[in-house]
Amino acid sequence: MTNLNSRQRKMSYGIGIILLLGPIVYLGFPAEQNAADSSSGGLGKLAQMRQQYDLGEATLGKVDPSSSAMNLVLLGLRGPAASVLHLKAIEYQEKKQWAKLKTTVDSIILLQPHYVQIWKFQGWNLAYNVSREWDKVDDRFYWVKEGIKFLKLGTDRNQTIPILFHNVGEVISSKMGISDEKKFFRVFFTQDPDPKFEVSPGQRGPDPAINEEGKDSYLVAHDWFVKANEKDDNDDLIGVKGMTHVFFRQGPAKSLINYAEMRTKEGAFGEHIAAWEAGFKSWMEDYGREEFLGLDDKVYTLAPSEEELKQQAERNGITLMAQRKLWESNVKMVNFDFWRRYASAEMAPVTLTLHKTFFDAKQLYMQGKGFDRLDPASGMTVASEAQVKLEEAMQRWLEAKQEFSTMYEDSRYVDEALLIVQYWQAIHQQNARPIPDDYPLKSLWVENSGKHLETEREFQRETRGRKLQ
Amino acid sequence: MDFDIRPYSLSSAATSWMMLVGILTLISVGLSFVLSLARNGGSGVAIFTKGLGSYLGDLFSLSPGRIYALTKLTLLEAIRRKALLVFVVFAVLLMFAGWFLTDTNSRPELQVSIHVTFLLTAIAWLILPAVIFLSCWALPEDIRIRSLHTVVTKPARRLEIVIGRMAGMGIVSCLVLVVMGVIGAVWIYRKLPENSRSQLTCRVPVFGQLYFFDADGQPAATGINVGDTWMYRSHIAGNSRARAVWMFRDVNESSIVTETIGTGDEAKTVEGLKLECRFEAFRTVKGSEKSVLQGVQAQYTLSSNPREEAFGMLSQGEALRPVADALRDGQFRNGSERLKELATRVRTTPDELRPADYLGLQNGLAVAGAILKELKLSALTPVQEKFDSASNSGIALIRVLQANNATGATDKPPYAEFAESLETLAGGILENADVLHESLPKLEVPLPAFHISEYHEGAAENITVVPRKLRFAADYETLARFLSGIFEKWSEEGKLVEGSAISSALVDSLQKDAAVSPLNAELLVTVLNEQLTAGTLKISDGKLAVADGRRWFAFFDDLIRKELLISQDTDGWLIEKDLLTDLVSNGFLRVEVACLNDQMYLGMARPDLFIRKPDRSFLVGYTKALVSIALMLMLIIVLGVTVSCIVKGPVALFFTLTFFLVGQFFHEFMMRMLSGKEQGMGTLESAVLIAQHRNPQVGMDVSSTTSAVLKGADKGLEGVLRVFSSIVPDFSVFNRGASFVENGFDVPFNDCVVPAVAIFAGFLIPCVLMAGAMLKFRELEAK
């Protein structure tokens, strides 16, 4: 018991409060922002530290007031609520209740906006699983877009998570470029089937939410991969959570290569060499020069010169042989050399000529010009335009193989050659002529007899809808 | 929708209810009597009798005036207890719902579903806590603060207090519901994006019964499972004989709608039957580019097929298929031969057929006889009687087989008698083959194929308007019947003949009166002239007739089989039929659905094809859904008040909450467990398995005695659960209305509203009586 009276006690309480106010203000005051360099200062030590170590809600990404409101209203039951919503989402997906699935997924991310796996899983789920459930291709595209938009939203909320940016690029790249519906999706990506994206009567535009500038899907994916790499650069961490770093970083270069490859297949030969050169450059100079950490955190690059190799060995404190071994194993892992040689081969004019000749030959065949013609001058039956073109393509292939012998052993080029032969044989069959005993690619055809069935299937697939004479 | 409509039988529900209530009343009265005796000894009888008499006196002297006063009191108390605060929460929810719900990029049908679901869920779940608390706490609180004592000292019966409480709380909750409903309706109309508002409607469906034909064309209860974990839909294979068959009943003039098809200059008004589908597509191959863009193709065939109805049931066993197929295809002579062969097998090697085959055969014969009888054609009576006779003979055989199987006896089944009856039947079929063929006409009208639009509710591609007048290319049988029908009639009228030759105006008559195309009319008359010259036809007494006395149907059938009437028109023999007159039989319409794409499947459940009557306003279905919610809330009030008459507030709250949660979320699970559909072992067995880290396939690692004890105990628990399941109401019934409205359907009155009313009424009466008795005989002290 003290000897202070009531007034004295109250005064001492008051003084104590004032004294405590000092540290409270010092610790808890909001930080002052410096508009020039976004740094913070002044009072509010905790707020400054929050900003410095990216622990604040606002530093993670855009703040959604509805998310905060939901969390408050649940009074700490966020975990059970999220679990129930997850179970509900599974049930709705099973029962094909798409509207309820979408709202449930949206509710889940309101409760757990910074749980990266949710964004990754549900974005993938919408783009792959849910879209697959629909039958018509424009409906599938709609749900692929929903998945992409969902992931995009995830990047807004979590701007310090590089893997989410990478995921957006990956979904765009895979879905538009590799999926069964790629033929349609690539068109829809720039000309959305939804009437509300019509720019003028009869002219459809892209959905600006996923393709603001109306670019090719691989180029949009490239932009996202670049953003992902920038985020990776900015996070002061070596490596990225959720993916092997060396694979993560190849996104931009790989998408340029994929773009070049796709444009070649689509017959855009005007931009063939430029596209492949861009891909090659990005692969070698951007990706090839990046530093990665291998086993035991040893630094390596994928396209070092001899001098650089020595410097890296010194830096890592290992022998040159060990460094070379490290380099070789990682080169093999990402198949760096293959893509280098492939891009290099594709950049060459001889390859462009080969592809163009074969493409033109296929066009002629599809237009019904694979039938023998009557030469008006001589009155004799001569080979069709398609056959002539195909024989030219065979020659071009052999020329290209001479220049890039190793690369042309790859199945890509072998398959192309076999397909040329398949078309050529089909023309002979339809003109009721026997296949000649000798022709330029005969040895290749004979050596790859195991692939004949596959080649025939590919031929059937490509020539559906062919015009007859 | 992801559920099937369960037809509700009020009469059977009422019967079960009366039995249950009767049993419970007897138990209650008996228990009370025993307790009175136990407590008071000999004087217990008098006390019990006096109490019962007093209670019954109260029951038959209720005063509406006092009940009204108590209702008003309850109303005011509810308001005083801030029951209306729920409006504030509702308003806040609606204000901020836009943050969560509206997405103009989302498709219209998704938007409507999301908004309606949110609204109905919010209304129900907001009022629910208020209602539970009010109903469970009102009476115990009044007893605690002794305000009830001021009421019971007045000449107010305890029963009136109970009724007044329930009525008052019911009125409050209904008032709140009505206000919220109105606000919600305004909100939804304003909140929905412009392009979605047209989707806000209530489709009025008429559902049918569904069965399937497998890829071999044999009847099956379900289609194929393509691997979907959700077994709601089953599938039919494309480009095969697999079909899904819907039988719609009560199809009549009221089912016909007037629709405008097409837009702009091509728009036209059609009177017909509107069919809407919600099929699911499944592909095993990608398909052509066209099918990828347009979707999987389906085709409807409207059919009237009494042969299928009569003889379809005979195809239940492999051994019976040849007979069934022949009869179903109208090949009665062939069918007769097959039946004779079957009879021979039954006579000589009866053990080759399984008991299931005999059962299937008897069943099929019975159904055939019944269907033939229903047709009420005197010409069919002889053969119908033979079917019945064979069926009866089959019953005798099956009885012996079943008795032998059950008791292990070796009595000789009457195979010979059964075989004889089958031979007699075969003879009857052979004798009456022509009559059967003529009396059991099959009419199939294939409609144009269409591409389905999966998961797009109400999409135009999924809607087919079947015109009242159908013009289609007839198959051979239909053509023969069509021509024979015309010629029989015109023959009587003498329109076919002019002197000793076929009328020169016949070509014109065929075109004008029978709508036959000019080319085919000329072909027909040419062929008839040839037949007249050849002597197959004759003219006598100014009438054209078949020379050998055959009926016109047999004559034309013969001509068609000889390919003398191959259509000269590229469209085929186009004939016109009336949907209601020619295809609907006794109000039944049969629609077969086929998938046309090879290696693709169409998935369907019963509600996935329906006749769509004129739509009703969204508000109609919305109101019915609100009525269901109101009934649910009032049921909770009834339960809460009843329980609170005997126990304190917290106990009453938990009891009512448990009832609600079990009834809402676990009732279906409970019923599946009790019916054995849910896989797994009993409660105690499962507990042992969990403790032992074992699964049901392996079983418990205990002795046989322990296992038997556990199994017995589980049986006991199952009994308790069975009793519990009879008492706990199925609250999911009240949500069905909301599910319909969410999916854009009107709420069916008989299958949704009536069950809800029945459940409510079924609990109201016994709960009121029970609550009145409990309140009357308890001590009004809060201990």
C-alpha cells in the first residue's frame, strides 16, 4: 500500500501515461512516405520495418477492402471457412455448377489472398479442368480466359511472388500453343468469339483483360515471363519458390522460340528469319549469360566463353574440369544446346526455303492440284504442280541436311521429310501410278519404317477437308 | 439442376403420419399413466384421468380472442427483443454484395444464378438465427422473470399460450420475410446487368420418365457411365442403336405453345410443342473442326410404338431376345416360330433357362397381355387372352421354382404345361399375325438434328419447337399404313373408280386431299393401273378392291417390299401427321433421343429433357421459394417453442439447432445409411476399425464373440437412428424451391410446395398438443 492520496495517484497515472506515449508513438505511428524515392521515415519504427521487409499488406500487392472486410466479419474463423469453401468448390465442380464454383473460388481468395498455392491451383483448375468439361470450343476458351484472369488477379494481390507471373505466361503459352484446341485458341486470342468484343461489324477484337494490345499469344506470354524475371530480380533472393531457377528464367527466350516455330507452321515466312533471330539472340545472350546457382551453390552460366568458364571456376573455388562438368550437366538438363542448334538451323535461309517449299506444296495439294495435268503444248500427261513442289522440297531437305547434318537427325526434321514423302506417295496413288524405285528421300523413308503409321496419321489429319479436282 | 424431382404422394405421407402420430400418442399417454402410477400409487389413476380430462377440456374450449391477444403480445415482445435488427444486417449485406457478385464480364446465365442464389440464401440464413433464438428463449425467459405467471393467472389455457406464441413469432418472421423478399426482388432487378435481365424468368417444365436402349437396341434402366464420378447423368453412345427414351404424360392442347422462330424477315409464328434439353456432351475423340465449333449433334424422334410397349419387357434375358426382337419389329410370323422354339426348349431342356429367364418371360407375357387389353380392340382379344393364359401358367411354374429355391424341395415344376401354353400362344400369334401387324402400328417421326449447347440454360440451340402439323419422309411401314388408310376411306366413298377404270381425278385428289407430291401421286396411280391390268386389283360394285381379298395394308406392304413404290421425289414420301392426334396416345408422348456423332456420347438425366410450357414471371417462382422458406422458419418456431415448454433456453436452443442441422445437412446421409446405400460398417465397428488402423474390406481384428457383440450393438444404434430419422424433419425439402429458382425454373407446386406444407402441418399438430400438455403439467419455475 502506498501513502499517496487519490489526487497524487491520479497524477502519477497521468505522468505514466504520458511517458508511455513516447515509445508507443515511436513504434506504432504510421510511417511518413517520401514521394521521391518511396522510402519512409519519421516516426513509426514498426511501420518502417514493415515496409523495409515487405511485410505490410500494401507492400504485398493491391489491397482489396472486401477481403479485409470478409476476414474481419469471420471473427478469426477464416481457416475453417476457407476449408469449407474448398470442399464446396470441389462439390460444385463435380456437379457442374459453374456459377457457384466461380463465386466460391472468388470467396476463397478473398479469405486467403496471399496463399500462393490457391491462386496457382485454381487458376490451373479453371483453365484446364473446368474448360475441358465444356464441349464447344468458344465455351472452353471462355474458361481458359477465366483461369488466366484469375491468375492475373493473383499477381495484382501478390506482386512480390514471381512464380505467379510465370504461371500466367505458362498458361497462355501452353493453352494457346500446345492444347488440342490450339488452332482455335490462337485465333480467339486475337479475335475473341464473344460478340461484346466486336470492334466493328464483322470484325472481332481481343479480350483486353488478357490481351490488351491484340498481340500473338506467345508474345503476350513473353511479356509475362519478362515481368516474372523482373520480379525475380527484385526480390533479392537467389532462386524462386516453386520452380527450378534455371527453368524459370528461360521463359522469355523460350516463348520467342515457340513464337518463331508457330509462325513457321502457320506459313508466315516473311517474318521467319527475324523471329528466329530474335529467339536465338534471347536464348544465347539473355538466357545464356544469366548466372545460376548449381549444386552446392556453385555459380555457372549456360553459354560461357572459355575465359568466363575459368573465371567462374576461380570464383567457385573449384577446378576448371569440375566447372566444365557442372556446366555440361546443366546444359544437358535444360537442353540448351539443342535449342541453340535448332534456332541456328532455322535462322538459315536454306531451312526457310525448305519450309516454304513444303508449305506451298501442301497448299497446292489441299487445293486439289495433286492430279496429273495435260500439257496443252505436247498433249502429254505431266506431273501435277503439287508433285513438282514436293520433289523440290525433297531436294531442299537434302541441301539443308548437308549444312546442318546433326540437327537434321532430330525427329522434327526427319518427320518433316517423312511427311514430304507421304504426300508425294499419296499423289502417286491418287494418280494410279506406281511409286518409283528411286527418289531423293528413299533411304530415309526406308530407315524409318517404324514411323510410317504415325506419318500416315499426321497426313490424314492434315488433309481432312482437301478439295478434290 | 443437379437433382431429380421426387414425386410426392400426399396420401401415403398422410397415412405414415397418422400411424406415427398414433403410435407416439399411445406411447405418451401410456408413459404418463405409468409415471402417474409410479409417483402416486393407487391415486395415480384418478390423478391421471383428471389431468387427461382437464387437458381435453382445454383442447375443446380454445378461445380465438385469447389466442389473438397472446399473439399480439408475442408480436410486441419480439419487436421489443430487437428481432427487426435483422433488417439492418440485410441492408448492409445487399449494399456490399456488389463487391462480391457483379462481374460484367461474366456470362448472363451465370450472373442470374449467382444473384438469385445469394439473395435467397441471405434471406433464409439471416432470419434463421433470429427465429431460433426467439422461439427457444421466449418462454423460458418469461418463466424466469415470472411474466408468464401474470398470463397464466388469467383464464388463458396453456394451449392458448403455446398457440399464441407460435402464431406471434410466425407472424413476425413472415413479416420480416415479406419485407426482405420485396426489397430483394427490387435489388435483383436493379443489380443485374442489362444483358442478364432477360434471363430472369421462370421456365415451366413438364418432366417425363426416362429409360434407355443400349448400343444393341435392348432396353436398359440406365445408360453408360463414361467415368464421371458424379453419377447423376448416364450416357448414350453416338452413331449406334443406343437411345434415351422419354415418356411424357398428360400431353394435350394445353401443352401447345405459340412461338416466333427466326428474326427479322425470316421470323415466323409456329404453334407446337416446345422441347428444351440440357444434355451433356462427352467426346472420346476431338472430332471434326465443324463439330468442335458447333458441338455434338443430337436428334429427336417422336414415336408411337405400341409394339415396343407391349413386347419390350420380353427382352429381359438372352434366351428371350429372339422372340422379343421379332415381335418388337412387327415380324409376328417370325416371332411365332421363335416362340415355338422356346417352347420346345422349355419342354425338352428346361434347365438351360435360368429362373430369372422364366421370371422375365412371365413378366413380359403379363405386360403384353395388359397392354393389348388396354388397346381395347376386339380383334386382339383372342391373342390377348392367350398371352394372359401363358402368363398364368408361368406364374404357377415360378411359384414352384421359388418354393424349391427357398425350402430346398425338389418338386417338379410344370414345364410341360408352360411349354404347351407357349405353343398355344405361338399358334395364336401366327393366326393373328396380320391383325397384330395392322393393330399395332409403329409411327416414327424423326426431327431435324441439332447441335447441343452444353451448360447454357435456355439457349436457343437447346430449344426445339415441334410443330403441331409434322411433315416428314415416311418409312415403309408408315407409308403402307398411310396409303391403306386413304384407300380404305376413298374406296368406301367410291372416289377411286370411274366406270371400269381407276378414276382420272385420282392424281389430283392425292395431291390436294392427301398432300402427296405430284411425282409420287403419278407413280402411285401408274402402279395401281398396272396392278389392275395384272389382275391383282379388281373393280366390283363400283369399288376398287384387292382381288384376293387381302386388306389394303397388306397390299401396299407387298408393293413396297417389291420396291414398286420407290419415291420419285428426292425428299421421299412426305406425309403429314398431327402431333396430338397421331403421335400422342392416351396423353403419352414418346421422345427418343439419339447422338449422331461417332465416338461421342450424350449424357442425360430425367430432368434434362422437358416440355416447356409458357414461361411464368420470375416473381412467381421467387414467391413460391419464399413460401418454402417461410414454412421452414415456422417449423423451427414450432419446434423451438415446443422444446422450450419443458427445458430451459440454452437446452432448447441446442436441441432445436441439432434438429435443424441434422435435418438440413445430414438427413439424406441418414436415409442412405439406413437403406444400406451408404458403404461402410456401423458406428462401433467403424470406431474399432479406426483404432486398429484397418479398413472395412479387411475387417476388425477381434474375436468372433466381440464382433457379434459389436454388430448387435450397432444394430441397436441403427434402430435408434431409424426412430430418430422418423422424427427429425427433412429440412432440405424447404430448399428445393430455391434450387429451382436459381436454375431458372418455376417451383412445381405438387412436388415442392405441397411437401413443405405437409411437413410443416405434420409437425404443427402434434407439437402444439405436446407443448400444451407439457406447459400445463409442469411447474412454472426456472430451476
